[in-house]
Amino acid sequence: MALMRDNLRFPLPASMVRDLPGLTFSSVSRRSKYLLFYFDRGPVLIWHLGMTGQFHVLSQSSPLGVHEHVRINMENGTALCYRDTRRFGYAGLSTPEALEGHIWFNQLGPEPLGDIFSADYLIEQCRGRRAPIKSLLMNARVVAGVGNIYASEALFRSGIHPGRAAGKISRARMTLLVEAVRRVLCEAIAAGGSTISDFVQVDGKPGYFAHQFRVYAREGKPCFRCGGAIRRMVQSGRSTFYCLGCQH
DNA sequence: AAATGAACCTGTTTGC
DNA sequence: TGCAAACAGGTTCATT
């Protein structure tokens, strides 16, 4: 295992080099946007890809890639290589038993595709809150892993204005919103994700969900539903795209 | 407590 | 053309 630097967004755990060699990968899963690498024994490796992180399985003889920061050589001659242009990714170690209580997970909201994330749940979370609904959708304590693209897209599909106070949305519309979040995520997964510039699927191909964007990155273009111009605004430092005619 | 804005870092696009 | 500013898919931390 080779570290080309000792940090990404945060310092890489020093114990990684000490504890991982000799272990056998047994499975990979995820919680929110964190990848979880399980082994036959010992620790769980937690890895967030940030915005531009990528894992590639290459030959050990392949030259060091641009922005390749970590390389894990494996017994069969391949290497698991981590590349990350912006270095917004980060990694940590835990154990299967301690995972739920880990700092990155112990305050994390439910999975958007799971049973807990419902209209009842979202109404409860938004009760009394004046922050815009889009900010709440992107708050990982409320619901895990709904990013900037999918928050905008789900709000358009449910007809809710992204700036509306979260606590002032009717039950009927919250029901639509929960369904829209689920639908957008499922459609995006089916399309292989959203490639803007860096993201690629496991097979190296781009994701095609950008072709199904209704509002994201469409500022000034006509709304597919009403023909009005799609607008952009900045909320909490992030671009939000919406249609003034269709979202209230 | 809740909400906003800055910070982390590099590359690309936009505007003067 | 050249340069600077704005912007990019995420999350956390500090400040109002």
C-alpha cells in the first residue's frame, strides 16, 4: 500500500498502512455517500469520494496517474488506485461494531430510498423551521445523501419553490416531494448517474442522467412544462435552478 | 437553536 | 490574447 501524500481533505489515518496489508476484501457497501470496504477480519475502511474522487482497478505496473494519491496493491497483481483532482475526498477506519457510532454516521439522517424517509418524517423534521426547503433536503441530518442536483430536480418535479420555508409546506405537497426525491434518485441510478465533467461509472462510461435534467444547469432555457425561462439563484452558497412559473 | 457563509483544493469557463 | 473572477457534483466548521 502506497500513500503519495498523507492527506486528502483530512489526514489519512496513519494506521491504514499498518493495519490493512494482509487483509482480504470481503465486501463493499455504502451508507449515505460513504463507501464501506469490509475485510475478512479487522477494520472497516470508510471512504468518501468528495466531488472528484475515483477508484480504478489497474495493473500494478501502470504508471502513477495524475492526481493519484493512494494505491493499494493486491495479491493478484492488480492495484486499487484512488484518484481525486480536488482532494475533497476523505478516508477513515472503524470496526463493524463501532460503525454506527462513528463521527461520520452518528448524526446522519435516514436513507432517502429507505422506509424511514416518509412524508410524516419530513414534516416532523421541517416543523417550525424557516430555512428554505432546499437547504433542509441537503441537510444530511434530515436525509442522507441528497445532493445539489437532485434537490433542485426533486423540487421542480414536486412543484415546490426551493426558497419556500420548510415549515410552511402542506402535507399533500410534502408527500409529493418525498415521492419526487425517490423517483429522481431511482431514475438517476438507472441512467448511471449524472456526469458533468469528472464522474464515471465503474465501467468507465459517463452517467446519462444529465440528459434528463429538467432544471439543473438550464438557466435561461425554456421550462419543459410551461416554457418560461429557468432561473438560477444561490442558496447557502450553492446554485439552485428552478422555474418560477411551475414552483410555488 | 437555527441559519448562513467560509473553508478545504484544483481545473475549467466566463467576462473584462 | 491575457488575466482575474466565478464556478463546479460535498461536507464540516465558525459565525451571526
